Amino acid sequence: MSASLVETAHALVGAGKGLLAMDESNATCDKRFAAAGIPQTVDMRRAYRELLVTTEGLDDCISGAILYDETIRQTDRQGRRLVDRLTDVGIIPGIKVDTGAKKLALHPGETITEGLDGLRDRLSAYRIMGARFAKWRAVIGLQDSQPTFGCIRANMQALARYAALCQEAGIVPIVEPDVLMTGDHTMERCFVTTENVLEILFEELTAQSVKLEGVILKPNMVLPGLACPVQEPVADVAAATLQCLLRSVPAAVAGIAFLSGGQSARLASARLNAIALRAVAERAPWPLVFSFARAIQQPALELWHGEASKVRAAQHVLHHRAWCNHAALGGNYSAVMEDDPACLRAS
Ligand code: 13P
């Protein structure tokens, strides 16, 4: 494994900053635009991504940004590549390379994430475009007797084959096994499933000779389902998340970057803060950061509403969310930061 892979991984997770996931596929981005009353056009998506990457001071809190295929090829209004706008301020560009979750044969209701065909060529093209890391998301749902062993095994093997191709191409793989929050399952059930999924993931990564020092894990936090009547306090979530990760993630992994998974922006920050504090107490061996999409973007997206006159205000809100999550990494987030204008400007 090249030294630069380890250096890139370290630059992404070792600087006390997090990742901005802005890699929604066109379909997902359009769905979020539709819900916020924003027209679903190429130019609106371009304008929105320009808003995100040109937010002043974002590099104070963000080490890397995950882009989608459409975005890595786009330019700002002055014709400058959005990738260059990121690298100019020291934010490392990354790229989502899976092609989405498709029906898994003979496993009704479950999916397999696709995108391995032709991936070697796509990775070398993305590297030329400036990508230094990549992301692949496997989706694991919890309902009735699911997930099945077949679903977990197939998805973890695909993640491992993707990670091997990335390292071959000199690109740091972010491996994202996402145990969904959808449903009324308990936190205990999420714990057991996440532990099982991670154990199989690391078995598959080892089988494919992937070097863990050049891998970033992007897991879910261990949480009760969104519809579960019992919602544990943040301290319990932090304890469960740390215990699960300490049991199943080798110390050699470069770092862990949590997804937000549909939590509210404030709750995600509060839980991240509790996890960071717990990690220090438990002497966790890896850096822990965030790689949020919804929990960092959603308030800004809603405020922007597709209107040019609201770009600055939306950028301010985006920066504030990034700042809150950055503070959480040091255990310094508190609800006071949400409404205090002094904190807002400090951000
Ligand atoms: P959320 O933070 O909205 O879960 O998104 C993270 C991500 O990258 C999904 O693949």
C-alpha cells in the first residue's frame, strides 16, 4: 500500500475535522428538492452544490467532501470546476462510486449495492478528475427476520472488492455498511446487527487483502429505530456505539466517520458529542469524526429554497452546522451553541 493512501486517510480523519457528504444521486437530490419545494433541474442541483462548496470558512471544520458523478464534472458560475473550489481551500474531494442499491435476487425486500463492473476504469478517471477518496454504501434493513445472512454476506463482499479496487488505484475507500434507522426495532437489535455486519465486513476486507490503515469506516451509530417507543438518552447511545465498535473494528483502521442516517441535525450533533467524550474515556484506538449528509445540509437546503437571494443565509446555516459538529468532535458541543448569536458568528 502506498504511503500516500495512509497520508490521505490521515488528512481526512486525523485533523479533528469531519466530512461533508454531498454525494446524493440525482434521484435522491431531486427527492429532497421536491420535499423542500425546489425545482428538480440540473442547474438547480449545480447551483446548490456551488452554494455548498463555496461556503466561506468551511475548511475550518471540514477535511473532505464526497461528490456525485454529476458534481465532480460541474463548474461554478465563473466556469471554475467545483473540485478546484474545494482543493483551493484544502478540502479533499472524494466521489461516490456505487451505482445504488438494487433488488437482491431470492431475498424479497433486501438489496445489493451494485457498481463493481467497470469500476477499475471509473476509479482511474475519477482520480484524474481530482478524487482522492471514494465511498460505497451498503444498505442493511431491519425488519421481521431481516437482514438475512445472504444479504449481509453479499453486501460486505461487494464492499471489500470495491475497497481493494480503490487501494489499487491509489484512492482511499470509505466503506459504509448502513444499518438503517427505519422501523420500530430496539437499540439492542441495532447493536447485535451492527456487530454482526462489521465482523463480516472485516472478514471480507481481510480476504481481499485490503490494508486497514488505508480504510475509513463509515458506520451508523447504534440507535433505536425511528419508530421505537423507547428512545435511549444520548449517553446510552454513546456507550452502546462505542462498545459495538470496540468489539468489532480492528485498531488498524485509519478512522471512523459516522453517517447521520435520518436523525435530526441537533440530535446527531448531541450524540456525536457524547460518542466523542466516551471514546476518550474508553481510549478508542481510532479517530472518530462525522460524514453527515442530511444532518449537516438539511437546514441550509430548506432555508435556501432555490432562491439566489438566500444563498448567503443558507451558507451561514451550513457553516453553523459544520461548526457544531466540529465542536462535537472535541466534546465541546452544547445546545447553547444552537441559538447563541455569538456562537453563530464564531462559526
Ligand atoms: P446521511 O448522513 O444523510 O445518512 O448520509 C450519509 C451518506 O453518505 C449516505 O450514503
